[in-house]
Amino acid sequence: MKIVLDTNVLVSGLLKSHSDAGTIVRLVAGGLLQVVYDARILAESREVLNRPKFGFAETDVEAIIAQIKAEGVLIVGQPLPERLPDPDDEPFLEAALAGEETFLVTGNKKHFPATARKKVVILSPGEFVSLYREMKTGRN
């Protein structure tokens, strides 16, 4: 299963390991989910995770980035036909549009208007974990 992992979910999952976001991070770490990414997404993840307020060790941040690069799917997305309210969110939607059958998991669904989403399913961490459980138990 492939996902685009918004930085806010990655940070939340690392800070709160027993949350839905934490479940997603564990699924990624366990190789059960593939992260679809591009260079801009990795750069943002690295920059945010290295902020002093989070207290993550630089070696841990680099290990997370290395795992995403090693087990994820590197894509080159097309520019969106229309701008999003927050241009910093555009790489995530572009990556999801470029990946086939890729979910975008974010804590900020409202940042991705329905007109810009096209075929991309955008889910909160809780919605994604529920969908994942349903798919794995065959109740979809």
C-alpha cells in the first residue's frame, strides 16, 4: 500500500507513538507501507524534524530519511493546474497524483480542496488506520 505522508503526520507519529499517526509511522518502519515522495518532501521532512523544539537526534532524523529513500517510491510530479491555498502543500498533492493508487495522509485535509484533488483520496491519520484495518481484514 502506498501513501504520501504529510510532514505533520510524520512528526506527530514520532512524538506520539500510540496515536494513529504513530501507527502509520510504525507501519512505514516495518515495511508494510511505502512512502511516495519527491526531493521537496524529503527536504521539508528533514528540515522540520531537525527543529530544536522536537528534540530529535540528527542521526535519528537521517535514519528515518534513509529508510524512506530506501523503501519508498521516488516520483517526479507534474505541477498542479491550480495553486493550493498553502503552496507548501503542493508537493504532497503532486506526489499523490503521480503515484498510482496512492493515499495522501494529512492532519490538514482542509488544505487540499476537492477541486484540486482529482482522483486522490485524502485521509486523516485516523481515517487511514481504519481503512488499513478494514483492507487487511477483508471488510471493505
